[in-house]
Amino acid sequence: MDADVRQLMERASRGHPASQRELAARFFYGRGVERSVAEATGWLVLAALGGDDGAKHLLRQLCTRNMLNIQVPRRVLD
């Protein structure tokens, strides 16, 4: 894992929603980390719960396209 990803993970772990969304994208596409849809989903849900509109939009899109094997509670997406 490179220094950029480590810094991003530190910010995401401290609750920064934009960093959580970016980390989710990296895990989803395998950019700088091993690809993991499960890990991506977790970070994306945290970002959405933190109020990140981009994360909410991505979750809605992924759920609509049945790309996640989870049901996301409505409160996360609103």
C-alpha cells in the first residue's frame, strides 16, 4: 500500500466522508489496493452516513443496478 492510500485511509478512519468515498472507489476499482467490493461498500456506507452526497448517489446507482449484495437502509440514501 503506497503512502497516498495510507494517508487516505487515516483520514477515512477519522471519519472524513470525502476520504471514505474516495477510499471506497479505490477498493471498488482496485486502485492502489486489492479490489474488494465488500470493503468498498463499507466505506461507501460510512461516507453516506456522514452526509456525503456523492456517496449517496453512488450507493443508489449501485443498488439500482444490483451490483451490491446488500440492502441499504433508506435513511442512508436520503
